[in-house]
Amino acid sequence: MTLSADALWNIVAAILTLAIFSYLYKDNPIYKFAEYLFVGIGAGYWFCVEWHNVLVPNLFNKLIAGDLLLLIPLALGLLLFTRFMGKISWLSRWAMGLMVGTFSGLAVIGFLQSELIAQIQANLLSVNTGSMGTNVNNAILILGLIASLVYFFFSTEHKGAVGGAARVGIWFLMISFGASYGFTVMARISLLIGRLMFLIEDLPRSLGVGG
């Protein structure tokens, strides 16, 4: 029986999937091989993506076209590699410091626009929407938000009414964290089911085994 290219790749994928699952027994060389292979292929793939989609069109092509100002980011990028050159490794700190500072400034602006302001707008809820269920849900969200903020207000000792509100805030935070954890577990289980379905159904089908 001659196997198609898809079938051969599916066999390789199945072997690597089982190699990863072998970690459930214990850490072993087979698992480490699959892990290192995944990391290496991932790093190589993203290098190619960055080279063809970022560096070539945004740097090299523009340099060839005469945009000489791009020599500055090129030089800063090359300075990063001085980290591996012993006595001049300190030069990499210039480029790293500029990158970290620039990214921090842009991240703060982006966070304010996409997270903080959006969160404030999302919590400006009405409790008079005409729907009893919506009104109750909005009231609970507003109460949870205020109680959670009170919990993180450390300028006043958490006693009396402030302490009670802070304890309510803890309950809302724990419920929120629990829900987030539950969604994460569900996502991982979904990935596991996908790999099991691949081993049980897709692989035999590609090999022409079974129905």
C-alpha cells in the first residue's frame, strides 16, 4: 500500500503527539525530543515570518529605496548581538533600554485606550433598562466592581463598612478568578479532545483504515 504525503505527515504528527503524551508517565528523552523539536521548528518558523513580513519589506527594501534613516534602527538591532561579544556586551544595553522605554510608553497609551477606558465605559451600566433580569445583572456587576475597588483601597483600614465591602470584593474576585480558571481548563480540554479525535478518527481515515 502506497501512502500519500498527507498520510505520512499524519503518522509523524501521531508519533509526536504520543511522544508529548508520554510525559503523563514521567519526564523522558522521547518527550524532551518532541519538546525541543517543537520549540526549534517554532523558532525557525517565526524567524522566517519576521524576515519575509517585517525585515525585508520594512527595512531592507526601504533602505535600497534610499530611506537612510532606517540605518538607525538597523544599527540598534545589530547592537543587541553585542551581548554575545564579551567586553563590548554593554553596548547591547543601549538598544535594549531604548526598546524597553519605547515599548513601555506605547504600552501605557495602548493600555489606557484599550483596557482602562474601555473597562470604565463597560461598567457604566444602567439599572433602569426595562428588563428586570438585566437590571439585576447590572446591579450585581456595579456592586462587584465597587466592592473589588474597595478591597484594593489600602489608604483606609479594612474595618467596619469598609471591611465588609472589602470582604464582598474578595468573594467577587474569587468568583472571577475561578471562572477564568474554568475557561482555561475548558480550553485545554478542548485541545486534548482535538488531539484524541485526530488519533482515533483522522489518522485511521487518512490511512484508509476503518469506516
